[in-house]
Amino acid sequence: MRTRIKICGLTREADVVAAATSGADAVGFNCYPKSPRYVMPARLRVLAGAVTPFVTPVLLFVNASADLVEDAIASVPDAMLQFHGDEPEAACSRYGRPYLRAVHMAEGVDLLDWQARYPSAVALLADTPSAASGVYGGSGRSFDWSRAATPPGMLIRPLILAGGLTAASVGEAIARIRPYAVDVSSSVEESPGHKSAARINEFIAAVRAADEALSITA
């Protein structure tokens, strides 16, 4: 199975093009005003115009108001949504759009419990919990991947692995967890929100190499 790739935290048209042409399956735009990668709704429309066919735009929210979500959706009508805060299932599903539900993988967190709590989510995104209270993701740190392991066949939602992945570590993560997709942001950046085309290419090449290695040993 080919591991899908999401490049998140994009703020420049050139970076959107670089991600898409390098082989990314999805590009993420951060709609959380406290993030250094925040993109205003008016700017979203411009960035969405750089997304190539067959690449999925994803809008990331953290405890956002309905007005903010609806404004963002109006700017990117074909986007998938991603909820990264404390939103209950009803708040995530109210927009009638496919959405990813982020799970902060602290010690004792059970993905099967989150799957039961968010039956309308199209996938779960396992991310590193932030050390600071009131901060959601974006730490650039990895978590103990064993926390994302579940009994075979029990997790029926696709799993997206995030949290501090790099070109050097993503191969091991894929071999151990076999996620549906991987999500990267900070390790392919020159500075927050400014991506490096070379680092994007390096990361995607590492994912493809991991997939090839698994296909040989299967």
C-alpha cells in the first residue's frame, strides 16, 4: 500500500506548488490565529488557486467559531477539514464536510476510544501532545509510536501519523505503524510557514523508499 503524504502549514503559493509537484497527496492550511503559520480566509483563496488537480486541500482549526470555519470553507469549497482542539463530535460534523480528527497521543490515550467518540471522522490523526497548556500541536517533536499501535483490524478508520516526522525518521515510523498517511510541517521548513522545496522532496523520497522496502519484504 502506498503511504499518502500531507504537507501542512503552507503559507506561500510557491510552496503549495512545490508540495503538489513533488508528489504530496494533500496540502494543509492552518486556520488557527495563534499559529505562526496562520492563513487568513482571504489569503486562503489565493493559496487554494495554486493547488493542482487530485491534491486535497485541508483546513486546520483549533476550537474555532462557526463563522471562522464557514468563512474558510467559502474560500476553499473543496477542502477537507481537520479539527485539532477540544471540539466534540457534533462540532466537527456540523458542516457536512469530510474531516480528520486529531488525537494528542499522551500516555494512556486510546485510539479505539477516539474512534468510538468520533464515528463521523474519515480518519484519525495521531499527533504529539504539546507540553504547554492551551497549545495544540506544532511542537516539531515526535511521540512514542507504540501508543499508536492497535490490535489488527480494530482500528477501522485510516490512521494519519504526525508529530516531529523527518526524512530520517519517517521510514522507521512507516515500518512500525504502517499508517495510511503521514503528515509533516516543521521538518520541511526554512522558518515557520516557509517551506523548503528540497526538504519536501527529501521527505517524500524517504516515504517512497519506505514503501518500496515494505513491498519487497511483504
